[in-house]
Amino acid sequence: MPQRIRVLVAKPGLDGHDRGAKVVASALRDGGMEVIYTGLHQTPEMIVNAAVQEDVDVVAMSILSGAHMTMFPRVLELLKEKGVDDVIVTGLFGPGTDTRDIVTYIREAVAQKRGA
Amino acid sequence: MADTDTTKKAGVAGKAKEAWKEKAAASRQRDVEFTSVSGEEVDLLYAPGDVADLDYDRDLGFPGEYPYTRGVRHNMYRGRLWTMRQFSGFGTPEDSNKRNKFLLEHGQTGLSVAFDLPTIMGYDSDHERAEGEVGVCGVAIDSLRDMETLFDGIPLDKVSTSMTINAPAAVLLAMYICVGEGQGVDSKQLRGTIQNDLLKEYIAQKTWIFPPTPSMRIITDIMQYCATDVPQWNTISVSGYHIREAGSTALQELAFTLADGFAYVEAGIAAGMDVDAFAPRLSFFFNSHLDFFEEVAKFRAARRIWATDMREKYGAKDPRSWLLRFHTQTAGCSLTAPQPFNNVVRTALEALAAVMGGTQSLHTNSMDESLALPSEEAVHVALRTQQVIAHESGVPNVIDPLGGSYYVEALTNRMEEGCRDYFDKIEKLGGVIPAIEKGFFQRDIAKAAFKYQRAIEEGRQVIVGVNKYVDEGEEIKIELLKIGPEAAKRQRRVLGTVRNERDDAAVKSALAGLRAAAEGTDNLMPHFVQCSRVYATEGEMIGVLREIFGEYREPPIYW
């Protein structure tokens, strides 16, 4: 039996729009994954530390304000600095995305990574 | 005559309706769920029996009279139309100043300012946590200098200004007072609103700074100060909007918002104020979603519950304390990214519900808001939507036109009952703040949001253009407003100039005064005004308070 997929659902930035992050967290859990939700107002440093500590397969970041342009590259950079190369980092998709597609996407991405 | 009698009897007894329903049930029925947007079951038909206990004088009354179910003014929209107030703010204070002037020239009657996230969270534009956020979701304000630019050429004694600001609301109000001073406008002439509703921040919007207790202290300081010095200012806009956007149902929006409102009333009384000294300056801010009748019922129930409890429970004697006045914004969360032009229609329906529900002011969303900040063209259509309702539809001619509808009255009653049940639950948890600390609201909202999302994904809730009538291969061609890094550069430049030119000794002394007041019990407002006057920055003022009050952290909860 394959190991359960561990996902860090992270909410970076200063905004408080956590509706999407929480809905996705619930959907991933219902999809059989282990979900760690960071809560709000996370810095890239906090996210990367949590990802390393929790030994997750995936970091899913939900950003509604404009800050993804700075947040996303920073998280990738910090992971690289820590020598972490087996974590999939993904954004949480645009408005109107079906959560079932997110579950499928993460499953496939992890399978590919584990297979590789 | 005979017909009317039969119908009435049939309805009251309910028997004829049941018999009729059997016939209806035997007829063809579409295979969908007949529920409201909030997932509430609704009956096929409403008849007199569904509102048999309704007492006109007790439950409805006349507009402008207790319990105000039908409206807060005797003459409603024949006296004055609702204020058309489009929320606006982005980039630099110069950009926002230009947009506001554009809106005023096109017939908008009140200003509404959106601030960027660093301003909302009490950071100056050069703080590391501000990176990538300056001017993005609203206008950046660091010091009085920016505020002067924002309101340049706009006489503050002629407009009313709504500022969507919460944790640092006192600072922005203080800066506004100082802009007035500079224009020679006395603070007693200033009209407007600060949102200043921290309870809904902990519940839904989540842009808090301090823990609940010091937040409540700042709020009561503002209420006290404004009662004497800025008497025309609405000190709190108790907001359901964000609760709804976070995914709540209509009932949760209503119940949680009113519970918050009453919590402020209790805090004001506990701070030693006479309820009638501050309650008339509390106003409300609701969402208007797509389920037309549910929304109208929500607005009507809100007025009745507020009036009843303010008079009966809190002993308010001034009728102005009983009035629930509210601003409405159409539901951003109901808009879709695909087929954005459909959003114009959604917004029009939601706006109509707000008007039929007796709103005092209204913001209509722009069709491109699910994607980005609205473009000028989209804002234009949104404003025109309100003007069509106001001047072409005939709706504003008659007050509460849906009053007396069996359906709407039954829904209004159901809203009130549901609300009372929630009040009981909250009381059992020890009140609003303990309920927040226990995650009660957050969990309930997350649950409703997830349920709604599932209903969409399983096709039980149809969203046109999203899960039905999808245009395959649609490319979204809408002009989007994007904020470049220029705004951040401009803010840093101005901030540098302000720090160089201001009187450092005066700033130091003003900030020391603020610190002493925060450590003690003096009202903080005069200190915020003094700090603003000498060009202390927002980040400096909030920084002092962060040291004393600490920062709030919530337990991360999802359902």
C-alpha cells in the first residue's frame, strides 16, 4: 500500500481570504490525503520551515492578492537553499476550479515524482 | 368575494393547501433541488396559513416607524435615493484621487476608499512584509502626506467618505481629520464611515492586528471620541459582507453580523457610555447574493431584530438607536471568471434585491472583479446598473414593495427565528469573543463554504457558464487593471521625503504620548490625531501599539 500523500496547504501573504484554502484542505482530506493547514499570514520562510518539518510531498499555496509574483519564487528559492528537491510546489488554481481536479492533479504529480 | 374567502380559509387552515400540494406532487417535476442559494428548503407555494401569526402593527408597522421592518425612513426613496457608492482605491494616492474625481463627475454621490494590504495590516510601504503588496488591492497610505494627496481638490465638507479599514481605523480617521484641518473643515462637519469592525475580522475577513480585547478598547475609544468631536461620523460599519464572502449562508451572515453589532453595544455600555450616545452612529454593511427573496427577507429581518433588541433589551430610548441603516455590496463571490458579461446580469439582480430590501447605499460589483481590480469601463457599467434601477425600473416609487407577500413574510419570520437560535448558541459559548476563540463561527462558515462548493461540483447548484452552458475554448478577453511596481517605488520615495522633512522631536513626543495612553486608560484618539498631524507614519503608530498589545494568532481551523 502506497504511503498517504501529505500536503501542506499554505496561506501566504497579508490577506485573509482563506475560503479557498479551507475548501481545498477539506477536499484533499476527503480525497484521502493528510492535510496540514498553516493558517494565515505566512511568510515564505514559515511555509518552507513547515514543509520541511512536516516532511510533506506537496506544498499547495493559496494566494488571492497580487503577491504571488513575489511569494512563489521565494518559496522555491528557500526550498532549494535547504536542499529540498522532492517537494512539489503548486499554486491553488484560479476561481471556479473543480476541487476534484485539484485532487487528481496532486495524485498524479506525486505518483510521477515517486515513480521517478 | 366568495373566492377570496375560500382562499383565505384554505390558507389559514392549511388543509386545502395540503390537498392542493398532493395534486402538485403528482404532476411533473424537474429533477433539481428546490432550495435557496443558502441550501434552505423552500415550499412550492406560500399562502395565508404560512403567515397566520403575522400581526401588521407589531411585526411590520409603517416605514420610518418601529420596528422598521418596512424601512428606516418615512419617505424612503421618494425623499432621497440610496447613495451610489463605488468602492475604489488602487495604486498611488494620485491614481485613486483621479478615479474618485472621475466617479464624482459621473454622478456618484459618496466616496469609498479601499486600502492596500500593508495599510490594512499597519505596515509602511517600505516594511519587508509589504513587498509585492503596495498599492495592489487598494491605495497605499503611509502618512498624512498620502492622505492629503488622496483628497486633493475634494472638499471634505461636501462629500461623505467611507473608508474600508479595520485594525488601524483610528489612524486613518485621525489622518482624515487632519486633512479636514488643512482644508479649514471642522471635524464636526466631517461625514463618513470607517468599517472598524474587528469582530468580523476574527470571524471571516482575517485582517486583524491585535487580540480581541485591545481591539475592543480601541473601538470604544473611537466611539467615545466621535460622540463629541466627529458627531456625524459612522464609527462602526458592522459587516456581514465578508462573512458571506467567506462562504456563509444568508442566515449566518445575518445572525453573526447582528451578534457582532450587539457585542459592540455591550462594549460601549460596559465602557460607561449611554447607549443613545453612540448607537445612532453604528451602521451595517451587508452582502446581496443571488437568491432574490432570501436576500430581501434578510434585510427586513435585520431591521426588525435590531430595533426590537435595541429598544427592549438594551433600553435605547432615542429612535435613531433603533434604526438599522445599511450599505450593501453585491456578492463578489457570485461572480464568475468565465463569460464575465453574465456578471452584469447577476449584479443587477443582486442590486435590485438590495433596493427592494431598503438599502441606504449600494456598491455594484464590476464584471471583471473575479479576476482583478475593476477596469474603468467595468466600473462604469456597474454604476449605470444602479442608475437604471433608480430611474427606469419604477421600483423606488413604492416602499417595501414585497411586504405582504406570503413568501417574503414567511421567509422574514424564518430568518428571525434562525437568528434567535444562533444568538442562543453564541450566548451558551460565553458571547461573541469566546465563540471566536473556540472557532465556532470559523468552523460553521468553512462547513457552509465546502457544502456550497460540493453542490456546484456535483451540478446540484447550477452556475451558468461554469458547470452548465459552458463555452468550450472560451478565451477571456477583458481589459484588466494591473498595478506595476511603480506604486511601491512612489510610496518609498514619498515616505523618504516625509521622514526627512518632518520635525523629528515632535514625532517622538507624539509617539511617546500614544505609548503612555496605550499603557494607561486615556482615550487613544487625540494621540492618533496628534501623531498624524506631525507626520508620524501609520507603521510607527501601529508599531507602538503592537509592542504594547501584542499580535493575535488564530488556531488554523478548516472543516
